[in-house]
Amino acid sequence: MADKFSTSQKQDFTINLSEVIPYTIEFSKDAKEIVLTKGVITGEISLDSIALELAQRFDIAYEEIFFTKNDNNDFLINLVSENFIDTSVAESIILEMIANELPYSLKSADTHKVFTYITENLFGIPLIGSMYFGVIDRGTNLLQIRSLTGCPLNCPFCSVDEGPATKTKHRDFIVDSDYLVDTYNHVVKEKELKKAEAHLDGQAEPMAYSYLVDLVQGLANNPNTAIISAQTNGWYLTEKLIDELADAGLSRINLSINSMELSNAKRLSGRGDYPLQKILTMAEYIANSKISLLLAPLWIPGINDSAIEEIVKFSKKINNEEKRFPTLGIQNYLIHHQGRNMKGVKSKTFKTFNEQLREFERKYDVSNLVLKQSMFESYKTKMLPNPLKVGEIISSRVILHGRLNDEIFTVAKNRIIHVTGAEGISIGTKFKARIIRNRHNIFFAKKV
Ligand code: SF4
């Protein structure tokens, strides 16, 4: 730089972009874009478009704009000019470009699929009505909070066919955390809940959410929140994240571990790099933190029978004090027609399953393996009003493409609705559809 611009009039103005935006910034492989990453969100911006915009706004030559990285791995933009350049103005210009362009290139780092970022301003999409994202009320004090879709694992029994190997899901969604908290607050108020549980789950790995700590903090700020719990497969857990979540107000983590033996654990996660030892270490770290730990293995007959007993013993070892919630939530394997199933595996009846859990209670001197809603401080409440009847015809426009090939989203009566049978319809197109399902304020319609 110094050699090239040695005339006395020219000065070097530097913007440290890494200090301005809360993303990791790298060059793309061909060095034509910058790649911005925050958690599982990743997107690209063309370096040419940034250079052209700055060249035009500051009346400098395109060739006098340089993109480099320093020894701290910070991303720098150097502008060489005879005129004074206010770098704070240049920063604002770049931020505006990123805000405008990034949403169009977002991808999930887990699934490599298009990520649509849902904010309150995006077509006014309500966060009630979808099974993929938003808030779900099933008539209790527990509200399901779904901040994103997508998962890094490829479990061969996944009931919702998630993960990079999914054959049915073609897009992912991520929701703005303030908008999600506002919707949660609205539902808590509408249901007049005094002891709400915000439960972070989804057709996803909830801990992959890039704004997880902010979300937990936002949910905790509601004075009527009594419990905040989250499901996880453990992939993203770190001691730092667990500490931050504990400080933000997370009450319980439901951690799924399906085997204590590495090769079976890899097989059951669908990932050859599944970090079993790290996840067991994190389980122990949670058990010693302010957050309650519930281990939630799926019992797959003939596949992990001995692992279930090992997990009962492990749980007893690490959760050795009196706890607010049960510490084991063994799940019964069920066949899911729209998910992935393990070849040749049959599910047990709940009667047999519960008898076997009682047997374990006696054998290992543990309690609460057969779970009841009341053990989790859960109780029935009134439901949110359901504004759409089955059979009702809605006349609307395509708002977003859905996750399935023939699925789109539309909005009616302040609810988001999944519409199937709508392959190839463009956004904005008018159409009619019949509501075919409205249970728990989750709406499905078929195009007519
Ligand atoms: S962790 Fe859960 S969501 Fe992810 S693939 Fe496994 S079962 Fe599916």
C-alpha cells in the first residue's frame, strides 16, 4: 500500500469492518465476496458492489479501494484518497448495503439451504400458525418457542426428516428474536398465564439459533415466565454457552444422548464426527450448573437397549442431588410416516415401555422414569382463540415458499397458514385454498 501511494497528498483511510458488525468475516474461496457468518447464519456480499458504492459515494477510484485482513483476522477496508473521508459515514454506507443485500443470500451453515430471515416487517408474517417457527400453544402453560429450522445431525430415526441429508425440506427459516419475544409476551397475556414455561424446541436444533442468549434473556424478562427450557442434541454446547444461558435465565436443558458407545452414537446421529465425549462432558457441566439437566434418550428396540441402562447409570452418577425436575426422560421409539424410520425396528406399546421403565426404577433405585405432566409444573389452561374453521375457504396471496416442494405460506386472520398442492406458484400470486386442519392454532390448507 505505502509503495503504491507514496504521493504526499494521498492518505489511507481504514475501516475495521470486524469491529462494526457482529459477524465473522472471511473472503470467499474465489475472493470475489465477503462471507459473513453468525452461528448458523451465513451470507455473502460482493466485494465489487461494496467497492463500486464507496467509489461513487466518495468520488475515488475503484482501484484505490483495498480489502485485507490483519494479524488479528479483522477484516479491513482501505480507501486511498486525496480528500478527507469520514470513515463513520463509510461504515454507515457499508452497514446499509449489508442490511439490504445480506437477507437475499442467507444460508444455513448446518443444512446449506436458503435461510429466510423472518422479521415483523417481512410481509407482516404472524408468528402463530406454523409448525416450523413462532409460538405454539397446545392448551397448557407450556408454550413452544421455535426460532429456526434445520439441524446439523442426520439421525436415522428423525421424526421430521431434518438435517443436511433431508429429502423433503428444501428451505430453512430463522426468526428475529425481538419479534419472537413480542409474540410470546402477547400469547402469555392473551392466555392470562401466571406461570408460563417457554420451551425452546422445533424441527431444528434450538441451540443453533444465532441469538439464543438474547432470546432466553428476552423470555426471562416477562414477569410471568416461571420456566425456560430447551431441547438440544448437544452439538453446539460449550461451557461458555452454558454459563451465558444460566445467567440469562435458562431453567432446564433436555439433552438427547442415544448411546454411550462411540460407534453406535455416530450411527444414531448420522454423523461420523459426532463428538460423544464432548457431549458427555457438557452433560456433566450442566448438571453442576444452575440449569437442571434432563437426559432424553430415544429407546430404539434392538438398537440401543444396553445404552439405555448405561444412560440411567450415567444420569444417576452426574445428577446426584435432589432436583426441581426429573433428570431422565426416556422416549419410546415410534414410527413416523413423514419422517425417517430405522429399517426393521418395531415400536413397543406404551404399556410394555412403561413396565420396562418401572423395572429400571427398581433395578437402579431411581424414581420418576415414567413421566407425568405435573412433574414439570405443567398444567392445563385456556387456549388461544382459533380464528379459522376446517372447511373454510380463504382467498389470499402467496407470501413465502414453504419447506416442502409443493408448500407455500399465506396469511389470513393474523395467522400464518401452510398451503400444499401449490408447487410452482410465484410469490404474490392470488389463490384460493380450503382449511383442512386447524388443531392447536397450526393451520394447513389445500389449494382449490
Ligand atoms: S437431532 Fe433431532 S432434529 Fe436433528 S436430526 Fe436428530 S432427531 Fe432430527
